Amino acid sequence: MQTILLISPYWKEQHRWMVSSVKLSELWQRLGYRVVVVCMGSESGTEHVSDTLTIYRKKDWFLPDPLNFGIALGFTGLVRRIIRKESPDLVIMNKVLFWTSFCLLPLRLTGQKVFLLTDTLVGMTWWPRGMFAKCIMGAGAWTVGWLVLLCARQVVFFPPQPPSLLKRLGILHKSQVIPTGIDPSGYRCQRPEGSYQKPEVTVTYVGRLESVKGVDDFLAAILPLKSEYPQLAIQVVGWYPSTSSGQATHPLVKQYGREVVFTGLRDDIPEILAGTDIFVLPSYSEGLSNALMEAMSSGCACIASEVGGNRFLLQNGVSGFLFPPGDREALRAHVRRLLDDPAKRRMLGEAAKRRIDDHFSGEVVGKQYRKLFDELKMGN
């Protein structure tokens, strides 16, 4: 059995998730690979999950929102030791401009070929909210981030990036697009015939309560509709990763807690989405959102900001609605239309499910990764 070493910012902890790494690891194991993960975490240690999955963690120091950036001194040394120990057939790094990506530079200097994948280019096509954070990430992107891209053997983006930017960076020739994908079988929630005519309509956001996610816009846009539509129920499913104390300290919970259901961290997302009529993703910047793919697989009518991978996933007016990030009036208008038109909700939800099946299912994406890995191994 061949081994993939996956270098990831995080893995799976209560307040530090890297969904793309988890999903891709599951996919690669189904393709017959053993996966060894090296990442940061709240504590150092080794976890042998199964015969095909081992996780090494290095404790980090975490800078809170809007930076949301971990620093783990000695991470490169840990990666080198694991490469010597595990002798991986492929070394893959997930994400650019996290602390973990910086180790690609010394690895390249020692002759290690590293294959890079990422959902976006932080500081170039993805931006936090807040000028201070933008300046830091922009400076980092065009210095060390650019060097990481140049040193990568090949770069795979989850959603497409502007070809003009890739050409300017000098990586167009070694770039391609393969989405992370999703296993739709876990979200095949059949909606009863009469469910689109039910009195109550539930609007849901799923994700972290970080400023860049635009949850403040979501709540400010939707709450005024409750006076017109008493049947409207609003829920926020997510957590605040910069604290371990949970939701109570978050300012949005304090402001809207009496009118909105804040569920906190949940592990029953398929059931939550099965009871959701309208799903909203109001991010200011986004890669290829796993939450949006899950909602589409569940047959929800989806509304998302017109940024990043959202434009890749949703066909505006066909499989969902797009709106300019931060435009609360446009978001409210889309929600109002879907509240008034159950048939449109159903049409968008069914089209979204078909789009996931045809282009983003694990079966489709798995074939693309199998082909890529075969080509990489032949090129060694």
C-alpha cells in the first residue's frame, strides 16, 4: 500500500477543523492509499486512527479573529522526521499562507518534491475583514506565499482562479482545478411532497462565527423579515474558534440570542440540513465551501455571496442565488422571493442536488485524483 504524507494546518478538533484535509484524506483512503497527516493542534501528540490513517500534531500558538493564524515553532523539523520515518510515496501540502505551508521552502531546498493544493490564494483572491489583517496577509502573500507557490511541484486549486493572476505568478503551466468533492450519499434526505407547503420555513447558516463569514450581514438582513413572515425560523449552526468557552461570549449571540437559534458545534449536520428550507452563505471571501456543498446535496434552496468558489458551485438563478458580498438588501430580497415562492425553492434545491452529483461527487473527483496521482508517480 502506497503512502501519502499530507501536511495540513489542522485536522479535526472541536474548535480547529480543516474540512478539506479530512474529506480528501477519506477520499484517498477509498482509493487505496495510506494517509499520514502532519498538522498543528491544541496539543502535540500522535494518533493512530486506523491502519490507513495516522495523525501527528504539533502544538501551536493561535492568533484570534480576524487573523485566525496558528504558529508552531519546530514544525518543519517534525515534518522532516516523519518523512524519514514514513518514506511517503507522495508529499502533499494543503493550503497556502498558513504557518504549515512555510516548511515547503526548506523541503524544496533538500530536494523534496511537494505537491500543493489549496482552495484559494490568501492575500490575493481571499481577504479577511479589517484593514490590519488585509495588510499583513497581502504582504505575506506576495513574499513568502509566492515563494511557496513557485517551489511547489504542482498546484491544484479546488475552485478556478483567475488565469491572468496565475500567469503573473508564474504558475499557470503547473496549475489545474480539482474540487474537493463530497460524498452525497450521507445527505440524500428525501423531502416529502408537502414539505414545500409547510407553514414554517427554516433559514440556516452553517459555519464558523468569524468576521469574514458575514454572519452579521445574514442576521441583519433576515431578522426584519420575521415581522412579515411569522412562520420564519432562523438558526446559526457553528462555533467561534478563537475561544474554547463556546458561543456565549460571541457578540452576535448576545445581540440576537433571543430571536435566533444558535446551536453551537453540532455533529448532526445532515439532519439539520434535512430540516432546512433555505441555506445562506454570506461570506466576504470563500474557497470551495464544504457547507455549501452539503446544503446543495441536501436539496436546500441555496443563497451565497458572489465570491470565490461560490460562483463555481452555484449557477445563479438555476441551482441557487448569488448576491454581492455585504449587500444586505440583495440578500433580503432573495430570501423574500423564496419565502413567497415554494415552487422556486424546490426547483433550486433539486437543481443543486443534480449539480453536486454530476460535478462534485466523490466518485467524479476520485477519478480525477487517481489520474493525477498516476501521472505524478510516472513523473518521478
